[in-house]
Amino acid sequence: MSFIIKCLDCGHYAPYYPTSTSCPKCNSQWREAEYDYELIGKTLPALLAKRSSSLWRYHELLPIRNPNPSLSLGEGGTPLIRAVNLGMMLGCPNIYIKDERQGPTSSFKDRQASVTIAALKEAGITEMVAASTGNVAISYSAYASRAGVKLWAFVTSLVPAVKMREIALYGSQVIKITGSYDQCKQVASEFARQRHLYQDMGARTITSIEAMKTIAYEIAEQLTSVQGPPKDTLWRTPDWYVQAISGGMGPLGVYKGFREMKQMGWVDRIPAFAPIQAEGCAPMVESWKKGLEKAVPVTSPKTRIETLATGDPGRAYEFLRGYVDSSGGAFESVSDEDAFRAMHVLAKMEGISAEPAAGVAFAGLFKLIRAGVIKSSDTVVVNCTGHTMPADPSILGENWMHDVKFPTKEETPQEGLLSALSQVAPERFPKIAIVEDTAEARRLIRRILQSQGNFTILEASNGREGLDLIQRELPDLVILDLMMPEMDGFAVIEALRAKPETATIPVIVATAKELTTDEKNRLSGQIQSLMQKGDFLNDEFLEEVKALIK
Ligand SMILES: *Cc1c(COP(=O)(O)O)cnc(C)c1O
Ligand SMILES: [Zn+2]
């Protein structure tokens, strides 16, 4: 797949790498991926017929070099459902619901998480930070578990406890920040900066925008199959795309999808965009209605719909405003009560139970139809996302969350930030070296460690490399395979025990091999524990690890 990253401010082109988050020339963080549209425009349509309906069917248009099917949970390819009853009620017969609840973690964030995690995996990145109003972190957490990526999820205290538990259920660290979502993002960002960790950049994340655009491709393709192909183009476009927004990443990505299809000649127009916000936190709607070029932030959001509580949209507003205006769309806001009512109507009339944030989109649809902005003959697609399953508290046990109070009486915001940060985690975690030649086994051990405790994990893929690593880093614990090229585990142990600095480092031998009596004798007294590979599933392994690094 060939693609390149273009700076939206200065036009400079640079290759893609997930950790480089700004333009090397002008430092702008607003960039986007470009592909060979000439070629893809001609070749991809014929290939699609044979592909299954996941977002990877458009992989030539995604910033991933080698899509890795083993990370997939079946993201994308959600149904486009005609809302017959709602259509009758509203006198607008062509309302379609893009049912993003049917993603692996029940929100459209699954697209973002699957593509971003695929990019991180491809770049060899194994740890990341994300600030979230809930759904992003749930989805990242699920994909991170498959990919062996450790996730630090920073959420605000308004996120419902069931969602926090769901994040934790997939084995990620949950850090609850008692403060606004904007403060939560600050702590996350400072944490990532200090530890040099990859950080999700919201709407500025290239993989996220690219992932979201697959919604547009699917809508056009699906609408064509239900309404029949248009005369002059490959696919059909609806008249409206309606979505509840927080930071605006969804519509930014979806717009890019339609724009690309238009550029390739697959569709002849871009639908009108209708981003909907909750009244208590509607900086974009209010700024648009006043005709402002820059959004005025809402400092203390007053909505119970925490999923949509981005108070400061920053430049996302400027881009989105351009798209809404050029597509003939409209921003709109609705009250929490209207959103809850719409949610109930949707469930009662269409059998679709969504979370309140999706209720906002439907309440916005009702309002725009009533105001005559959306006409009765228009074809409308509403993004319906968010439906979460509760994780029972008893599954998780204790200590699955860090509870950070953003101090209210500090002298300066900087002091507040530092004090909040110091509550997240200690400076230094116990170091564990995994010396193992099979990549899959290393990933498994890393994942078990990542998901249940905080460790700095070091890895080596053979005995010689492992010995160097141990002598250099002096870890608190070594997890060692026996059968390895270059130097086997027995030789590593002998070398460790021969030197005073490394003689007392505890070693857990993890092996798939049946040991002979002679081998057992060689290990006896030299190691702290012996694990057969099947033992990893039981809790003993972690208890062993925790006991040894005391
Ligand atoms: C994230 C989210 C939104 C808002 O998405 P943005 O496009 O990032 O503004 C809306 N509804 C639900 C259910 C979400 O999870
Ligand atoms: Zn630039």
C-alpha cells in the first residue's frame, strides 16, 4: 500500500510513522494521509466483490502496510438499517441507521482502535496512553489485549462505573481523573510525554481519521445495494449524514471518505453534514450559529451525556465548520431530556437500544426535520453508536482503578497537574526481562504481565542477547526460556550465577519442554520457579512474579 502524509497547513509531504505527530517542516499537528487515487479508483471496485464486509475490504485506502488478520475482531461492515417506523412517524421515509452498535465493543470507536492498534503493532509500539470519555478507551482496551499493547486509559469521573469496569476488564490500567475532560487530557498528555509513550491525539490522529472514513465507503456501497445504482457513478450518496459529536473525529473522517470517493469518481457529491451536540456542551454549535471562525470553549460542560463532553474542540471546529458549510449542512444542539426521549423512541419504534449519546443524534434528526432543514424527500443516514454491556464488579476484584483527584486549591494549574500526575503511578516500576526466542510466547508473557500489574518489560530473543540485557539493566526478575539459539537457558543461568551483580536476580524458567531428571538437577537451587507453558493461564504465575519482585 503506498500512502504519504500531507500537512494541511504547509502542504509538506512526509512518510508515515505513528509516533511522529507533527509536520517536520512547520510543526502543524493537522495532517492527513494521501493515496494513489488514480490507481485505486480504477482497480479497487473490481476487487471488492470478492471481499468480506469488514473495514479491511478498503485496506488499500488505509495507512497500514500489511493488514494483520489476527488482530481483527470483525470491525466495520455494520448494517445499514432502514428505519421504517421512524420514517413514517416523521414523514421522512428514507431514514437509514448505520448501526455502529454492532461493532466488537458496540461503538464506532472500534474502527479507530482497530486501525490505530494495527499501525502501532506494525511499528513495534507496545504501550500507549489515551484520554477518553469512555468508549474510545473501551475499544482501545479490547484491541490492545489482542495485540499485546499496554493501555493507560485516563477517564473523567463522570464516566459511568460500568464503562470504567469494562475498560479494566480487558486488562488495561484505568486512571480516573476528578476534573474536566480537558484536564483529564492534560494529565494523560503529560504522563505520556514524561514516559515517552505513544499518545492518542484525538482528531489529529491520522489512523483515527482514516478509520472513520470507512463509514462513508460503507454507507455509499450499502445505499447503492438497497436503492439501486445511480446512472453515472459507481455508488450513491445520501442527502444527509447525521452524527452526535464530541471532538468531531467521526464527521471529519467520514467527510474525508466522501471527498476521496468523489475524487475517484465513485460518487458525484458529498452529503450535507449535521453534527449534533448536547446543549450543555455545544461549543461548536454555538460558535457556528454566531458565525465564528474559531470555537469559544465551554469550560464547565453541563450535560449528563459524558460521552459528548469535549468543551474545547480546538481546530477540529474550523475544519468541521468548513465541511458543514460547503456541504450545505447544519450544526444543531438538543437538550439532555430530548436525547433521552429520542433514545426511548428509537428503542420503542425500531428495536434499537442505544446509549444517550446516540439519542442526541436522533433528537437532532427530529429537530432538523421539524424545522424543515431536512426535507421529507431526503435520504438521511444517522450514525447510531454506543451500547455497552456492564462488567460485573465482582469479576475485577480490587485495585482495578487509580482514583486521582485534581486538586482544587493549588496555586497554579501547573502544580495541580503535577500533583495529579504523582497520584497516577510511581516513577519506577519493577523491571522484568523476558528472554524467549519465540515471538508469540514473548507476546503472551508480556500481555499477562501488562494486563495485571505495572512492570517495565524488557525483551530479548535469544540467550546471548538476554544475558547482555540482564547485565546491563539488572532487572528485578528474569523470565527465561530454556531452548534458545546462540546460548540456551541453562548457560544463561550459569553465567548469571557466576557474577555477584546478577547472582541474586530471581529467575522463573518458562518452558514448553519436558525436563529430564538431569536437567531438573541442573536447575535445582539455581532458579526460583519452573513454569510449563500451560501454567500461564492460572493465577499462580502472577502471584509468583509478584512475590519474587518484592
Ligand atoms: C465518541 C462518540 C461520539 C462522538 O464522536 P466524535 O466524532 O469523536 O465527536 C458520539 N457518540 C458516541 C456513542 C461516541 O462513542
Ligand atoms: Zn507543515
